[in-house]
Amino acid sequence: MKQIITDADTIRLTLRRMAIAMFSTVALTAGTLVLAFGTDLSKSISLESVVFASIGIGVAVSGLLTGVLTYRSGTVMKELNQARAHLLRLSHTDQLTGLLNRRGYDTAALAAFAHASEAKMRSAVFMCDIDRFKAINDQFGHEFGDKVLVEISDAIRAFSEENGFLVGRMGGEEFAALMINVTTEQAVHHANALRRICAATEISSDEACAHVTVSIGISSADRDKGLSEMMRLADQALYKAKNSGRNRVAIADTSASAA
């Protein structure tokens, strides 16, 4: 289908469709008359036959053309909606890892968090970061670094699907996750399980092989906090985990938030 870009394109398409419709009407009408009355133009035909034939032909041609054009319009609308949905998915998806990107995560997490708050369910936020990722890039190259991101993302995705929480890539080597209806103890248990899975994931290529670790910061909604506040506290806890030796889980200091 030719793209419609300018007003002239729209006018040409309209005129072309009008010509097709008029030609189709003439052809269908002529064909139906020939079938009904034959090709003898001198043949006597009653007025009643002409009236009924004209009504029948008009209804049939109108219905047929309307059906064809409606089907065509519906097909175009379906294609437009599919393209719009595809673009929306692309705008909310990280192209390297296939996880939600920051925009997609924020949109989905805000909706999930609001629903959990209304239902009085506790939530927990993870901020997860691959340890010494810059050193990995420097030692093995950016192509291997991308492989690390992809395989760690796959491990995080599989774990999140198994345990029912939302996850996204915030950028670089940092990931965020939202868990609903969990206690702080359950959140810590899940975080440590995820940390061990990542540490056990062997990442290899033709030139290199490595195990990488992750550090995780947790913020749990023990009281009324917004999602952005929970993510800020989880990010602080992540730095705490990094500064404490990496490959560990740290819990946000809620007293600092209160202060």
C-alpha cells in the first residue's frame, strides 16, 4: 500500500477509490441486467420487472461495495493499531536485554504500586547492580560486556517470572524490581536467592569466560512511602552493599528517611 504523506496523496487516493467504485457499479449493474434480461435490446420488458431489478441491483451493489470498503478500512485500522502497539512496546523496551526500560518500568511500577497501596499490601523495591562492570568492559571488551548484560538480564527475568515481580533495566548495568505483597524478610530472601543465581551464571564467549556478581539494595514499604522514595532508599542501600564488599544484599535505613 502506497504511503499517504501529503494532502495530494489523499486526493489521489480518494479519486482512485471513487473511480473504482463507479466502474464496479457500472460493471455489476450491466452484468446483472444481462443475466436478468439478456442482450436483446429490442426485447419488451415490463415496468414492474425493471423496477424490481433496479431495486435489487442497487441494494446488491451498494451492499457489496460497502462490505468491501469496510473490510479494507478495518484492515488498515488493524495494521495501524498493530504498528502503534509495536511502537509503544519498542518505546518501553530495552533493545539490548528485552527487559522494560526506565520509561516502561516506571509506567508499569507506578500502576502496580498504586494498586498495592489501595489494597493495603506491602511492597519492596530492589535496586540491583553488576559488580565491577567497568573492569569487565576494560578487560574483555564491550562486546563481552553486552553479553554479560544480556545473560544477567535473562537470569533476572527468569527469576522475576518465577516469583512474580516486575523488573526493568534502569540503564548501564543497573536494574530495578518491584515486589508486591511481601514482607521485608521475604524480600531479603528473594534478593539473596537472585544474587546467588547471578553469581552461579557462567558467561562465556570464544575469547573469554567469567562469573560476575551483583549487589542489591532493598527498600521495604513499612510505612506510607511513595514509589520514588522507595527507589531512592533502595539506591542508597545499593551503594551501602557496594561499599561493604559487593556481592551482598543491604536493606535501606528507614531511620535516615524519617530524619
